[in-house]
Amino acid sequence: SSTQSAGNPADTFKILIVTDTHIGYQERDPIRGDDSFSTWEEVLHIAKSQQVDFILHGGDLFHDNKPSRRTLYRTMEAIRKYCFGDQQVAIQVVSDQAQNFPNFKTVNYQDPNFNISIPIFVIHGNHDDPSGDGQYSALDLLSVCNFVNYFGKSSSIDDITVYPILMTKGMSKLALYGIGNIRDERLFRTFQQKKVKLKRPVENREEWFSMMVLHQNRVAHSPKNYIHEAFFESFLNFILWGHEHECNIQPQMASQANFYISQPGSTVATSLSEFESKPKHVGILEIQAEKFRLTPIPLNTVRPYLIEDIVLASVQISNPTDNEEITQALTEKVEEMIEKARIQQKELGRPDLKPLIRLKVDYTGYSTISVPRFGQQFVGKVANPKDILLFHRRKNTKSGVRPGVENPEAE
Amino acid sequence: SSTQSAGNPADTFKILIVTDTHIGYQERDPIRGDDSFSTWEEVLHIAKSQQVDFILHGGDLFHDNKPSRRTLYRTMEAIRKYCFGDQQVAIQVVSDQAQNFPNFKTVNYQDPNFNISIPIFVIHGNHDDPSGDGQYSALDLLSVCNFVNYFGKSSSIDDITVYPILMTKGMSKLALYGIGNIRDERLFRTFQQKKVKLKRPVENREEWFSMMVLHQNRVAHSPKNYIHEAFFESFLNFILWGHEHECNIQPQMASQANFYISQPGSTVATSLSEFESKPKHVGILEIQAEKFRLTPIPLNTVRPYLIEDIVLASVQISNPTDNEEITQALTEKVEEMIEKARIQQKELGRPDLKPLIRLKVDYTGYSTISVPRFGQQFVGKVANPKDILLFHRRKNTKSGVRPGVENPEAE
Ligand SMILES: [Mn+2]
Ligand SMILES: [Mn+2]
Ligand SMILES: [Mn+2]
Ligand SMILES: [Mn+2]
């Protein structure tokens, strides 16, 4: 594999990669309620304007296992607006579609009753996983009306055989393997027992670019609740990793194998942790034969989110129990952050959205103040007035805190 | 108006009328769980084999305000199977579609990205009415993916202007007025205050066959919680009345006006009341110019439902407090009813479905027995072993009981 791609568009898959859109997140919040929807629309708009061959989504498309009617409506409304039309789909699916798409036994754009211009391929995450009577996922609702191609739903979790979607575009060949989210401990064990089998094309298997999409912990929160890179067979070329919300979209070579991993991260911050504060992106992945190129695309609709630290001991406060002095110092800092966010947005030509502000306060030796009361002065100025501050005592700086592990359940 | 229709198909609207399908009703019941789904499929199958121009649904398409994922999935799966395809739709909608269909501003079969062969027009009932954030109905989910044309959703309930869907087919003209369910007392008052305005076509208004579809009480449960025929303007030709579950599909002339009313009734029994026991039908409504003809179509998938009466005083029981004797008498009667249902199904060439059996027992002067315990012997023989018997004392035969008012909330 290589990270460079040559030129002929007729032989080059052009794929928009995106994950963890969490549509419907905080939909009732008066300030942030539209965030997940407007970014979903931006993602689809990028796909259309970039004329990609298809969209590949790494799971947690929805935030809630049972999305509200409004969330379902708005999600489908946007797909209908951007992904339908006369433009010809340039890829061919050559594998057994009944095996890849058990619901309707066809890839959506080949159903003659629908004019799909941009097919969406999606696996489920832990937020939109199958559950209840009949083990339907919310993604099945998008699938039954032919709005998406939902794949990677495994009937067993102890013995998994993955039949890739085999696609061709001109001379290029892509084998797309999907594994929808499975509880990490279970999938860890299934991998360890060599019970995850990736089927390979029968003929000319070396000619296929092999891509995996999955939705699992990549960071080890405990010894067996993540998926290790070493589990994957070396014939793979590329892994699209969903679930981890930190944007590490630039492909990284696996440490123990010859494939690359891209972790686009979420498109909306679902927690005020460090790793959600990195700029959000989707990617344009181009694949020609065995070569690929990934171009990150920054998302303009994402609300600015600044997270900073302050140590009260290093601020000029005369009385360590004087709430007014403490409030004053923190207020100044937050105002600086708001202004920084405003300038940032302006420089990037982005809308003047109220920012998410998180100030982590090391209060060792000082009093704390009421977090909600502190936030009242910022109502109308920040998007999260109720939880701007996070107080903590001085950390053991030797062990530190790994970024990305503060709020694993929220991913 | 007339109940006869002349011949030229090119000038004749052919409409499948159906209401109160209550899809998802008792979906978790091990015996009856599939009933609402299989009848929904039968209805669509009839529409397809009869080659109707469209389906008109009078509300309560879904049983639950928030249908389960499985119910939504199966409902859409069937629509995708029967209502999509290349067959040309022969009607023209000539009214302002943005006004009729605010969601996407087009009738579904004219969206060039979908191949609709049988359009469905549907209003909401009290079961699938708009609610929650944004006032979405479950029908909006069928609408956003272009599977149905949801109309008759009024933004106000105190002042209602109904803009008809104006359709032509050859020489015939149809003005279709829809009012989705509104709480009866409120709509009663709005009618009384002359605040329900039915807009009429500007030109040649007399040439339009005017049809209303609504979903309200027709039977007066109390003085103001129903809609009286006299509320409707005399220019109407036909009313499709949803919500009342009793099948009175044969058009009845209104007592005080010159229009006809058809009440198809539900397609699945949602209560074991008298009025649900009449054979279930949908109708084929043919309209040519000012004439119409309605052909009822019996539904073969509907589970047989027998309701009968027994008066213990007129049965040979030697000891009025002898549970065994009473049980014996009732058992014999129920077995007769089961056999009657079996023969009936056989004669009609219908599947041998376990029947719904309701035996109303006038026990005046006698003991009652445990209803669930009595039913245990009929497990595997009837569909409702737990509530076969309904005990009551002798009625005041002068006032009697009006059929159809036993369970108004269930409609
Ligand atoms: Mn996740
Ligand atoms: Mn996530
Ligand atoms: Mn009703
Ligand atoms: Mn009903």
C-alpha cells in the first residue's frame, strides 16, 4: 500500500468517510439542538459537491437507539435531498448482494424503483445497534425504504464470517468488510479464538484493495475491552475505525502490520472531554488499485469547542477562600476563551456560533464555587453555561491522564 | 349522485378505500401477533391485483402513536413490495401540491426519484396523530421517504381551511378533502361555529366529485363528542368515514343531505365487541363524473371472530351454584362456536386460523366462574383463551345496548 494515488478518475474510487454523526444528540437543547442535524447536512453536501462514488459511515449514525420521530424525519429528509437524483453511480457491486444486504438482497442504487445518486454504506455502532423484537436497528428503518445500505450485521458473535462487498470501478477493485459494533469483550474473545473469518475473493485475491470498517474501542480501557490492531490479517490495506471520537483521520500505519488506520472521529462533540476538542473532519478517500490518498475535510458547521486549564495557585488571588476573587479570575479566563473562539470562527469564515467552553480548574489549596451559578453570567454567550467549569485537585503528573479515556461510554 | 357507474375505465377513478388497519396491534401476542401485518399485506395485494389508481386510507394506519421498529419496518416493507414499480399512475393532481403536501411539496408518484405505481393517500387517526417535538406523526416517517401522501394535517383546530387535492382522470374530476383526527369535542365546536371551511375549485365547481375523508366518532357517545352528518355542506358527494370499527362499507345516504357515507370499519378487531364481529372489508370505489359505485371486498386473512350470547337461566343446569355444571354448559357452547368458525373458514376457502371467541353470559340467578381458568382448556384452540367469557346480569331490555359504543376509546 501507499498513501499516494495516481490520476485516472475512471479507475479511482472516491469515497466520503465519516463516522459517529450521533444524529439527534441533545436535540431538545435550545442552543445545541440543531447541531447534529446541520452537520449531517453539511456532510451530505460535501459528498454531493465532491461527487464521491459513495459514503462510508462507521456507525453511531444515530445517537439514540430509538431515535425520535423528528430525528428520523430530519435524517431521511437530508438523505432524500442530497443522495437522490439522476447522476449515475459509477461503481459496480460484483459480490452476492443477497449475502451482503439480506434485507432486500440488492444494493440500494440498483433497485430500479429508486434513483439513488450517492449510495450510503453504513454499519451500526453501539448507539444504533440492533435490539428488541426482531433485532431491528434504527438503520434498518433507513434500509427498508432504500435510503442506505446497512451491512455488517452479524447473526452470531462467537463465530463471525464476514463476506465483503466486492466493488469495482474501472480497473480498481475494492473488498469492503464491515463488522457492526459488538461488545468489546465479546469481540476481543472471538478474535482471540480466531473465530473472525474474513472471506477473500476467490480469484485474483491480491488485486483487491481490502478495507475494513468497524466500530469498537481502539484505546484499551481495560485489558480485554478493545480491539487490537494485531488481530487483523495482514492482507488488509485500510481500516476505517469508528467509535473513537477523537479526530485522527490522517491514516496511521499499524505498528505491527502493513495496513493503515484512519479514525475520523465524531462530527459532533458528545462530551466535553479533551479529545472531542480537536477540529472535526470527514475525509475523501481515493483508492486506485493498491494505492490510496486521504484528504481530510474540515467541518464548518461544527460548534467551536475550547478546553483549557487553569491552576488557581498560579493566579493572583489574595484570599484562597474568597469566592469573589476566584470567580473574577475564572470569569476573565472564560471571557478570553470566548473571544478566542469568536476570532477563530471569523478567521475560518465560519458562522458565529456560541462556543462550547470547558475550563478545567486545578483548585488545590483553594475553594470551589458553584458551577451552575458561575455559568449564569454566560447564558447567551456560550452553548453550555451550566457546565463550563470542571474542578479537580492537582494530578499525579507522573501517570497523567491519557487523552480519550475520560468518557468512554459516550462514544 | 348515484350509486351506479358507467363504463369507460379511462374516465373512471378506481380507488381502494380502507381504514383503521391498526398495524402493530398486539404484535407481541404469540397467536395474533402477525394479524395486522398479514391483513395489511392482503390490502396492498388487492390494490395491486385490482389495478387501482390509488389507495385512500382513513386513519389509524398504525395502532401505536410510536410504532415499534418492527412495525415500521414491516409496514414499509409491504409498501415497497406492492406500491412501487413501473406501472404508470393514471391520475393527475392539478391542485397546488405544495399546499396539499407541505412536507415535500409534491405528490409522491411525481417525484422523479421514485417509481411509485400505487400512490397511497392517508390522513392520521387518533392512534397515529401528530405529537411530540415538531408535531410529527408516524405517518410523517412514511411521508419523508415518499412511501405515502400524508394529508389533512391541520395547523389550527379552531379555524380549519381544507384545500382539496384536485385530481383528474380523463374526463372525471375528483376533489378530495381530508381532515385528520381532532378531538371530537373540539372539532364539533369548530363545525358548530362554522369555522371548518372547505375550499372549492374556482372553475366549474359543479363538475367536481367532492369527497371527504375524516376520522371521528360518528356515533354520539355524548352530546358533543361526535361529528354530525348535518355539519357537512351539501355540495359533498361522498364521505369516507374512518375511526368507527364496525364495517358498514355499503354507502348509506345521509339522512339530511344528498351525500353518501361509507364506513369501511377496521381491518383487524381491536376489541371483542359486537361491532367488530362483522366480516371485515375494504372497498373498490369507482367514480366517473358524478356517479360512483362501491364494491366491497372481503378480507381473507382476517381471523374469524364469533360473538354469541347465552342465558344460563335458559340452559339445563340443576344447581345454580354448581360450577361444574355451569362450566360444562359453557364449554359445550364454546366448542360449538369453534366448530362453526372452522366450517365457516373452510366454506369460504380461508386459512384455518384459530378463532376469536367471545361468549356473553347472562348469569342472572347463577354463579360466575373464573374466566381465565375456563379458558385454559381452549389454549391452542382459540386465539383469545384468556377472555372468552363475558359475564353480565340481565339487561333492561327496553333501553338495550347500542351496538358500537362498548369500547369507543379503542377505535
Ligand atoms: Mn460508539
Ligand atoms: Mn460514537
Ligand atoms: Mn380511531
Ligand atoms: Mn381505529
